[in-house]
Amino acid sequence: MEETTEINTVILQGEQPRLFHEERIELNARLWAGSFNARESSMHQLAPYVGKLKSGMVRVLVELYSRPGDVILDPFCGAGVVPLECVILSRHAIANDLSPYAYVITRGKLSAPPTKQEALHKAEDALREIESRIRTVTTDNVPDWVRKFFHPDTLREIVTAFQVFKERENYFLIACLLGILHHVRPGFLSYPASHLTPYLRLKKYPPKEFPEMYSYRDLRSRLLAKVARAYRRTGFTQSKSQMRWRVLQENTMNLSLPSNSIDTIISSPPYFGALDYARDNRLRLWFLGVSDWKELDRSLTASDRVYIPQMKQCLRQMDRVLKEGAYCVLVLGDVERNGVKKHTAQIISELAQEASDGRLVQNLIYTDEIPDVRRSRRRTRTTRYERILVMQKLSK
């Protein structure tokens, strides 16, 4: 097993958590060391997402702090890593996120057909409808900044595909299409562009020197290849079809869930504005109907001014829906800006005690340094450590 950075487990107050695993296994970064790309469910790679949780870490947290058949809530689900691991591990999942992109890709992963054959059959059927309707579809309403990414014929196919998939409410195919929307590689639909955040790479790939990269790219072959790739290693078992799941698009400050209905909360709240979720996904969001990504970013990005009061309200809701004796496990990132470090886990722990009137008690904070190879933005100073905050809701 690969060596990892030095592990630092800090016990700050309360007793050690009672883990649900039959053997006594404590949090340890070696349990999720190394790359999981060749081991995790290929559904995790359905569409890119900046700052998503590591699936190996999530698997450990699910197994340690819940039992099969439990209902697990992720109130900030992002790329859907937690809910997907939950259903694979025979837990019921409730996912929530305000971002339309997060909502779509999470629902896409959870609603994926059980077999590749069924998924390809549905994709072929949808493609036939797309091809029959494409001449009636106009791209006149597409703004110039979006047009710059695509060959005109490819763009028409993309616009038609989103219309058909939305009408059919096929979130799996929508997520697949979002996953191949832009990149440098030939299996993607755009002109050469960055994969995670949308910007054209014209200087590295000038059109005169690389004319083939600016030619028409057909949707059919690329979408079918994407669907097939999603089933390389799904991790699905027969029990997955028996697991219940829901995906919500609500503000966590006002969840619609019943009180005392959740067995475990596992989530990764926003990192004090360290990421700009809407800006980073603005091209995908436009195809989902979000014309003003800046307005959405203001609601998703946790600025210093609003982070504390909003997170306190979120914690109040998490305390309300969580059952007594159950665990709330939050993966948080420390932030350093202008020489000022913010220990987010400690801040959230104190906020949770206030918001819950002392019911949410901190068991431990586990610290894991993030290697530079795991960063979507290398050599950044915004987030150097991930801390896993484990809290338990006391009985009255």
C-alpha cells in the first residue's frame, strides 16, 4: 500500500465514536490512499466536478458510521459521490444540492439503467428521435460565448439532444452529455478546451495548425462511447435496485425532510468560498437553462460575510432531521487567504453546538493533508488540509 503523508488524529472532546463495523477500525488515511480511478465505480466519472470527494474516503465513512439499510443524507451532494456509494453499499440515500449541475449528475448516476445493454438501447432510441428532429431546431438563441466552443453542426445536435433528454427526463443521458461537452480529446464535443472549467485553448492549439480539432464532431458515436465507458465497472449489485433514493434541489437552511428521519449525515459543505461552483461549470449550466451563472454563484459560493450565519442555519436543520444517537460526519477544508488560516472544522463544531443547543457533540476531528496531485488547481494555497469532523447527536 502506498505511503501517505503523516496522519494526525486529534481527539478534542467527547468519547471515541461507536463505529458500526464489527471490528474496531478507526479513521486512517491509508484506508483511502492512492488513486481510485481504476477501483471506484465508473459512474463516479460520469461528469467532471471541481473539488469532489474521494470515493475511497466516502466508502470508509459510509461503512464506519452506518449500517446496511440505513438512510443517509448528503445535504451538499455536489458530484453525488456519497449517495452513489450509499446505494452500492446497500444504504438508502437522500441527496440535496442547490446547483442544477450537481442535481442532474447526482440524479443521473443514481438513475442509471442496471445494465449497459439497457442503457445503450435507451440511448439509441433517443438518438433516433434527435436525428429526426434536428432540422427543425434552431440555435439562434445560443449566445456567442457558447457558440465559440462548438462547430455549428455539432452545436445543433447538442441543443436538440438536451431538448429530447429533458422531455424524456432521462437524467443519465443528460449527465453523459454533460460529461463529454468540452475537452481537448477527440471523444468530446467541443473545440479544444479545458476539461474542468470552460475556456478555449486557442494558443496551444491554433486553428491553422490543428484544423482537425475544429471540425465537425458527431454526437452519436461520442455519446454511445460515453455510455459504454460508464459501465466499465459500475459496482452495481442486485441490492442496488432495492435501495431507495431521492435527489432534492433545496436550500439546506430549510430542508423539507421530516424531523428525526435520518440515520447518518455524511457530507462536504462549501469551503469558505474556496471554489466557484457556478463559474467553473458555466458552460454546462447554460445548457441546463441557467443563463446567469454569476447570480447562481452568489447563492452557491460561501463568502466570509454570509458563511457563518448560513452554515449555522444549515446545522440547525441537520440536527433537526438526524435521529438521536446518530452521526453527522462532515469533510471540511481549511482555508488560507492573505496569511490568515481558518480551521473550518473547529468553527463548524462550535457552530453545531450552538445551533443544536448542545445536542450535536464533537467526537473527533481527523486531519489529512491533501497532496498536490489531488488538487484540481495545483499549487493553490486555499485548501491544504481536509479535516473529517465527526459529531454525534445526544439523546435528550
